[in-house]
Amino acid sequence: MTYRTMPKVELHTHLEGCAPPSFIRGLAAEKSIDISGIFNADGTYAYRDFDHFLKVYEAACTTLQGPQDFYRLVKAVLEESASHGVVYQEAFVSPDFCGGGDVAAWRDYVAAMEAAAAEAEAEFNITLKAIVTCIRHFGPDAAKPTALCAAETFGDFITGFGMAGGELAGRPGDFAYAFDQAREAGMPLTCHAGEWGGPDMVADTLRDLKVQRIGHGINAIKDPALLEQMAEAGTVLEVCPGSNVFLKASGGWAQHPIQRLRDAGVKVTVSTDDPPFFGTTMTHEFEMLAKTFGWGDEDFNDVNQNALAAAFCDDETRTKIAKRLENR
Ligand code: HPA
Ligand code: ZN
């Protein structure tokens, strides 16, 4: 079995961040939107650093203007993921980019994305669940209607709530109202922390937002007591090594803490974050983990099982995906 065909469970992707540049260029051309400035001469996304990346990301999102565009996006993204062996994927979706946080408009976007996911499941044999995220640098007040959108559409397809965006904007506790709203609706929770912030950001996120999973969390490696706490609590990290290396949130692959986090007893999973932005795919992640840390079948099975156990999905889906992992 090749790295490409090995089955993979991926928990941390941003839906719009999975859009191939050619897909975004196509939408821009259809709508006569000039976003040529966000591309390099070779057609890849162009940006200088993480803050600039967020701006380029938002510029790319301006081409996605209605539920039908999101329908097409989901189909394109899942076809690509399935071609890299992904059997189950979770993607962050943002009402802020889909109707501006209005619940009625958001419902139409969710219906379109869910219909596309059902078609993609039949065509490409991949399951998608979506996690509503508020955008941290839009501030705590914007997070409240986003959490309401999440709670109102929580069900078979929208299965969790979280927070993305600029990690250093405010403290986790500033967003407690939105996370409380989602938790009270019964939603499982995740939040980006410890990618740019230190271990204190991870610790505060766990304490103030009571999340089950942390997006990235790599800087927890700097605090042994926190590692012990996370290992004991079973906190799951959505680690995105290729993203970290590309954005320089960590050193190179050899310096990346993913193996040291595992050695400390923390449950880790592997994801791509925004694959075309960071020049990666799940195949590339697996290849680099094998090459850098000597990972083999058992290690890949371990991270897949961690991901499946921590997936924000119903038990029927979990059982179905478990069977696909067994038949690898
Ligand atoms: N990190 C944080 N926020 C984001 C990202 C990311 O990789 N992609 C889109 N929003
Ligand atoms: Zn992310």
C-alpha cells in the first residue's frame, strides 16, 4: 500500500482553505472579480506570513458568494481529499463567510453543503462533517451570532463548534459566552491554540472554553505539567505538521514536536489545515512523517484511531469508518 492509498481520518481542515487556486480563479473569472494580486506567477497562493495569509484567505473567500458556490466547493474539496485516501474529514465552516452570520441565510448554505457532501459520499466514498467556527480576530461580539448559527443547525452534518482566525487576538475567556452557548446546545468543542500562542494559551483554552480538542497545540511541548494534564484528561491535538513547518510556527520537520507530544502520552492526530495554501496533502504529511520519524503502519493506525475516537460524528458513522480502517 502506498502513502497515497493508505486510509486517513482528518479532523482539522478549513473548508475554504482547501479550495484549489484554480477553483477560486474560476469563480473570480465568472464574477469578474479581480483578485490576481493573491496569486504567484505559478498560480499558487501568495502571502508573506500568517497575518497576510489570513487576508489572502479572506480575499479568496470573496469569490464564494452563495450556497451554490459552496456546493461546488464541497464537491471539489472532497474529490481531492478522497484522491489522497481520506475516508473521513471534518472541515471548519464559517457563517461569517456564508450570509454574514444571519441564521436564515446560513441554513441555505448548510443545506447546499450537506447536499454536496451526500453526493460526494456516493461518488468518492468519503464522509464529511462540518464544524462551525467563529473567527477570533472578528472579536467576541461577532462570535455570539456565529454560535447561534451553530446551535440552530447542530445535527447530522454540523456536528461541532470551534474558533479559528488570529490566535493572538484577545484571550480565550473573552469568547466564553459563545462557547457556553454551543456547549449548552450539546455541541462538542475545539479551538485553535498553541500554534502562535504559548502553553498558557492552551491551558487557558482548556480551562475557560472547556474544549475536548485543541487545534495545533504544539507549543504545549514547552510545559511538562500541561502535557501531563492533557495526557490524563485525554485531550486530543489536531496537529498539522506541514502547516507548522510552512508557516514557521515550528522549526523544520526534524524539529517538529509531534513525536515528542506522542512520547509524553498526548493523543495526537494528523491534518493538513489549508492544503493548497501550505503546499501539502495528506499523502505528503504521511510521507514526511515516515521519512522524518520513521513512522510505519502502527503509527499511522494509531493517529487514525485517535482521530476516529475524537471525531465529532454519530456512532453509526464511527462504526462505518472503523470498518474502512480495518480493511486497509
Ligand atoms: N488558522 C487559523 N485560522 C484560519 C486558518 C488557519 O490555518 N485558515 C483559515 N482560517
Ligand atoms: Zn487551522
